[in-house]
Amino acid sequence: MQITPTQEADLLETLSFIAPLPAPLQNRVNQEAIIENFSRKHLLLRPGETARRLYFIRSGFLRAFFIDEHGKECTTWFMGKGDLMISVYSFFTQKPAHEYIEVLQDSKLQSISWQQLNAYYADFPQGNLLGRIVTQKYYIMSEERAIFLRTQTPILRYEKLLEQHPDIEQQTSQNNIASYLGISRETLSRIRRKKLKMCHQTQNAQNSTSVFN
């Protein structure tokens, strides 16, 4: 779904792209989903708390992270406009989480509770299908990320992140980006300098070509 920069994402429209929703289910979601505004640095979830709500990002930017045994923050997810944001394990098992969910930019979020979602499963076959697809999606994403971090070079990880989130440099800190990529802040700085140098060389080559043409 194409969303203009000023347009908020719509939960029902996004879900309908995953699986068609019957009108009664759409009405239930409209009636029961709540919309809230959260300021930057707000924590939606902390370790030891149980994730009770599934959040849809109408606007804004969030991350999930945990703190390792050395006290270092390790970012596991970035999610932006049009994404669903949950602590997958905690929400679907209703057991305490091991991670934080932090608001990185002022955000408007739409959410439904675990109880409401399970009622949709029970009352609508399409709701059950939707839940299965979303669950599969997040587990696949988690597996792909684990494989990607083990097999790709830091610069390829960085380039992939820029493909997924082109404005990431303006949306969060270099420390958070480095922790997501599994590299040090210094390594990230070297990668960024290298890419900037390559961009300048490419631009200079294009300018030289245009002069001779």
C-alpha cells in the first residue's frame, strides 16, 4: 500500500491487504480499536511485563530492544508507519516479555487487546486466517533476520536497512542503528564514510561524462 508522507496509515486497509475482511469484522475492529498518541522515549513494554495489546503504527517510529549480560542495548526491530508492533513471544503466549518496546518519534498508535483478537478468531473464520498469516510473517521475519546477521557483511546489512527504512538516519540514533546491525558505532561510522565517498565518486564520474557529452 502506498502512503503519502502526510497520510496516516489505516489499520483496516492494511489488514485487508493481508486477507479480505467481512463487514461485521471491520465494524468490530472500528468499534473496539483505540487510538493513542505517545511521545518520544515512551516505553510501551518493559521486561517482566506481559504484552496485552497489538499496536498498529498510524504514524511514527518504534523499536524493540533488550539489554544483554554486559548491560549493552541490542536493538531487534525497527517498525514504522503501516507496521504492526508487538512483542511476539509475550503477546501470543501471554507470558512476561524479555524486551522493551520504545517510541523513537512522537507516534499515533491504534491497538486491540489480546482478548479482542482471540474473540475475532472465535467469531470470524477470516479473523483466524488473518491471525495465522500475521504470526507466520513475524516468525519468518525473525528467522530471516537471524540468518542475515550470521551470513552477510556489515555493509550489506546496512544497505538492507536503508532499503527497508530510507529515513532511518533521521528517525533514530547511530547507536541504535549500530546495535541493530550487530556492529560497533565506530564500524558504522566507517561504513557511512565509505558509502559517502563512493557516492561522491559516482557523482563526479557522472558529471564528467555529461561534460564530454
